[in-house]
Amino acid sequence: MKIELQGIVKQFKSRRALDQVCLTIEPGQVVALLGLNGAGKTTLLRCLAGTVAPDQGRIVYDGQEFVRGRMDLRRQFMFLPDFPAIFEEWTPLQHIGMVLRLYELAQPGVEDRVVELLRELDLLPLAEVPLATLSRGQRYKAALAALLAVNPKLWLVDEPFASGMDPNGINAFKRRARQAAAKGQTILYTTQILDAAERFSDHVCVIHRGVIRAYESAAELRKDPHAATSGLDDIFSQLREEEVS
Amino acid sequence: MTLRGWSFEAAARKRVRAEVFASESLRQEYRLARAAAKGRPSMPPGVYRLLFMGFLVLLAVESKEITVENVVAIILLWTLGTMFYQASHLYAALYDEDGVIVYDYLPISDTAIFRLQWRRFLRGSGWPIFDFAVAYSVLLFQAGLTWRAVTGGLAFGVVQWVFIMATAVCLVAFSRPNHFTPLALPFQFAALVILSVGYNLSSVCTWLEGLAWSVPPVGWILQSLGVSEIGGALQRLWPGLASAVVLALSPIAFGRVRRAFLLSEPTHTSDGRIPEILEFGERLAMSPEDARAAIQRRQFLAGLNWDEAGLVERHFSRLLNARERTVAEFMLAAEPGWTLRLRRMSPFLLLALVMPWLFRHRWLPNAELFLPVWGLMGAAAIIRTARGFEVPPGGGLRSPYYANYPIEFWELARVALKINLASTFVLLLFFLVLYAASGGFQVRAIEDGLRWAAVAMIAQPLLVIAAISPRTNDAQDRGFAWSALALLLVLLGGGVAFFMAAKWWVVALGGLLAAGASVLGLVLYGRSFNRSRFDLVPTRRTDAD
């Protein structure tokens, strides 16, 4: 799915969380959204998900403007917050079943995919255990399994690497995201872990004080003349300097 | 135990300020954050209390519409409501507060935690002194005292507070906590009704005044003031006896509450999970083969079988199409359980029907007094809050559950409307029977009943907005707020005409106007929602990630 952000502004009383954000993300990309705390990463993700309304600007998915009422577009993406919106009395299976039904994807054959996903995420024995009894990482995995079962055109994932998932869960996320991107789906995730962003993304988008400061592939970012010597570490050191001075 | 190191905090504050003021950008951030914090609209709860009590005093001093019976009735109902409320507050302080969970994982003894939470409870529970000081001052003023009414009122307020605390401790020690809040609300609501229209309910107030002698310490205070006329020797003894029993029981109850707290295991693990439930979860874990077989049966995709869920559910589900059933299941987040709840409440409902009829000709002058109390209980029995409108747990700003999934506004609105309508119909049916039982089948009563039924219908679209709006920041748009205000004024105007007018065509016009405003409100709200005119997070403009 192609994403176009056209002059997105989100103003909170004392400051602009997003300031004239313009960005185009081509289909089939894995994009890491990086920024200091309070930079506007999650606000941007929420704008894309429709839960936060931009004050100005347009969000365009595959050439069509997205507003909250566009259910045809809404069904093509899924937002996975850092604390997923799951009912804790439910089991992973109930949650996945409900999400599939809400996306109207409960066709025959989907159960094989669910078995496969649960096995991959080590949740098969816990399929009928209430989510309240599971650890934070396991709950996140259950929500991720629902996302993977739906397999939308656009994944909006908040902090997958700080979600409490074990290495197996993180690897499953990476593997599935790569497979999805290869099929033309778009994966946009936030993270604070520079190494992860550098290694696992086609493009890195650096946001600072609501402004996109860089949108480059990780390799190109290193060559950026503004980026001092090399790597995302230097960019963030530079941002930190600006912040303090 | 000392939770705060004041000297450390002062030193740290000094250092932080020095750092902040040394940097221009940090200074600017600080100024913005300070301005933002000042700009947050918040009304301290004490203001509402002042307004409430100010209204009571005004009524007493200026309008002379309030009588001794009115004040006694209000004191009685407010006492009962406050007792249950404080019991709920104490239970929450000991077991439900976030702080308790945190303390469980710090090297603090249970005894210290109990002492800390008990003191915190006491500190937050002083407001009844003010309430009852005002109420008793008004009572003494009505009884003919002038400036001494204030000091006397204050003394009685303190006595009343002591008894309320003692009763709250007894309630926590000897009864089940889940009933405290549902029992507090009807009494407090009834007190507000008496405060607002008590001058039209003199016989009800007289009846309540007659009951007041049985509730400690109200009866004892009234007896000592010579306000209540009590007949037999036992009745004369009762207020003092009941007060003594409560006071004697309270140390025993306190010890019991304390022991129960000290013996209880931490209710949560470090990530908020409950050990008992963890064990339950472990028992439910199954082998991969069994899990695979369960998934292959596709039951997890089938959803709720509404036909087998119960009588009410079966009939209700006929109002919904397949998609709406899915949305309803998501929003309710559990089996509705309406039939089960109705069955559990049936003895109380039966009692509600029988009591007014039994006592109508004896000592209960207005059987309709039961209507709000039983009505609230009936509503609590039937209506279940749709969990989908709530915000999931977790840190930071959260959107409600529904906002994270592809559920369209009109799907939400239709499901919420149908659930509310079904509940309203059941309630109306119940009220109708209750009216019959209380002998209210007169033309005026039927007219009033029908008007209330119409109001219940007219309010339905607004109830949908009321479910969505609190978890949004919709009111921050000035245009939106002005439109809502205009619609509310039309709604109120129509509503007043609907209730007050004598001519039928004015009544009809008022009703239509109110209904139109209500429906238009929902339509406009839906359009704003669908066009992303506001956030689905309860942000103030100062909040951002």
C-alpha cells in the first residue's frame, strides 16, 4: 500500500506534535520510525490509524484520501499499539477469531493459517488460556498473531522490539514482515533501538519535534553529509546536542 | 513509614531548576509546560459539594420552602448513601489502589502499608463533616437557633462523621464489598430528589423522618434535639442502643479488616496479573495436538450462539444482523448475561412489586418513592456497560477498544441504540407493572408514565453520544462545542414544553423538537466522527507522544 502524508499538522496546545509532515512511502517497504521521546512517532502512527485527527493536511492511501469513515481503507490496515487493545478475559483464540470477524476474513481455510501462526509464536498450547494469565510478551504475541492472520496491506506497529516479546517472537515478526513486504505490503513500525532499525528496515524515517528530519535507507543515511561521520548514533547525538543547546 | 524525603526533594528541585534556567530551550519548554498545566480545566470536587450545600442553605434561609422534615429526610438519605460510599472507598484504599500494588513490591511491611492506606482513607474521608455540619446547622436554624446553629451543626457533623466511619468499617468487615457502590448511589440520588422537589413530597419526608430514628446516630441526635416524636419505651431506647452497638462493634470490625489485609497475599504480580488466575490459566494450557484440533473445529470463528444464550438474548439478537452481532459481541466483550442477571434480580424485583402494595395503606404514603430506588436497581440488573467503549489498560494515552478495529460509527451507533432500546423496553415494562402495584393507574399517572417513556426514547441517540464522547476530545473544537450547546438548548426547550405545556399541540411540538434535536445531534456527531474532526483519545491539547 502506498502512503502519502501531505502537510500533516497536529497541534497540541503548547506545541506542534506534527509540523507539516510530508512523506511518501512506496508499497513493499519496511519503514522504521525513529525519534527521541516525545518526537511525535506515536502521534504520527495514530494519525495514520485514524485515532488521532490531523488539524491540517491529508493522509492518502493508494491515491485515496483516508478519513475515519472510509471503512474500505480502514480494513486494509491494522494498528498494533505497544499495549494492544485486547480484552484480558478472552483467550488468544477468541481474540484472533474476533479480529478476523471484524475484518470479515473468517473464510474457510483461515484456521490452518491460525494454527501455523500460533505454532510459530509458541502460543499453540496457550490458545485457550485467558490473556489475563499470560505475560506481557505473550499478550503482544497474541495481538501480533491476529495481525498476521488478517495480514493487512499496511501494518502500523508501535514499538514491536520493546513489547516484551522473546527473541522467537521478534524473529517471527521480522520474518513475516519481510514476507509481507515482498508481496507489496507496507510495514511501518516505531522503535527506539537504533541497531534494530538499521538492520531491519528498507527505510529509516527520523522524526524530531514533529518534523521529518530524514527519510533514507539505512545505507544512504550513513552517507548523509549532515550526519557527521556515520550511523544513526551520530544523528541522534546531533539531535541531542540541538535539544540541549 | 515516610514516603517522601522532603529535604531530598527540595535539594533535587533546586538542582533541576538551576539546570533548566541555564538553558534557553529548557527554559522555554518549562514555561510552555507550566502554562499548559495551568490551562487544564478542572473543577475540584469540593466545588460541587459547596454548590450542593449552598443550595440547601439558600433554600432554608431564603425561600422557606424547606421544612424540618425535608432536612431530616435529606440527612437520613445522605447518611445511608455516605456510609456505603465510604465503605466502598475504604475497600478501594486497601485493595484496589495502584499504590497498594506498588507497595507490595517494595520492602515495606504489610502493617505499614495498612497504616498508610488507612490514614490515606481517613484524610480523603473528611468531607462528610462539612456536609452534615451544614445540614445540621440548617436543621438547628429551622428549629429556631440562630448563630449557635453553626457551632451546634459543626459538633453534630463531627459526631455524624465518627459514626459513618465506624459503620463503613463494620460494612467492610462483615459484608460483601461489591454491593457498596450500587447501594450508595440510590440513597444519594434520592437525597438529591428530596433536596430538589422535597417541598412537594411532604408526606414522603414525614415518612422518612419517622424512619430516621432507627439509623444511628441520626435518631440519637434527633432524639436529643427533641425533633422526632417517638412512642414506646423500646423506640425511645433504640437510637441510643443502636449507636452504642455501632461504636462497640467498630474496634472489632477494624481488627478484622486489619487481619484480613495482613493475611491476604499480594493480589497482583509485578506486571499486574493475579496469582489465582495464573494458576487457573496454567490448568487450561493444552497440548499442541488438542489445540490444533480445537482450532480446526472453527468454533473460535463462530461467535456467540445467541439462541442458546438465554431468553432475553435470543429475542434481542433478532434485532441484529450478522455484522451487528459481531460488533455487539466485541463491544460487550463477554456473553451478555442479561437473562441470568434478570433471573438473579427477580427476587428483588418481586419485592419491589410487593412492598408498595403491602404498605400503601399503612405507613407508606407515597409508594412512588420506591420508583427511583428500584428503577436504579432494575437498570443495574439489566444494563451492562459495553466494554468496547472503555479504554484498555496500559501506559500513556489510550484509544478505546473499538477505535483499534475497523468498526464504523453507524455500526457502533446502531448496536448501542439497539442494546439501549432493548434495556429501556424491559425497564419500561417493569415500571408499568410497578405503577400498577403501587396503585398509580390514574389518568395523571398514566400521562406522566407515557411522558417519561417518551423521554427515555428521545434520549436514546444522546446515550450513544454519551458512550463515545468521554473517550474523545470532541469538545475542544469551539465550533463543535457551540453546535452542541445550541442543540442542547433546543433539546431542553423542547423538553420543558413537552413536560410543562397544557395544550396538546404544544406538548407534541415540544416532543418533536426535542426528538429532532436528539436525532440531529447523533447525525452531526456521526458526520464529525467519520470525517476525523476529533481524536479518539481523551487528549487535552497538552498531551502528546
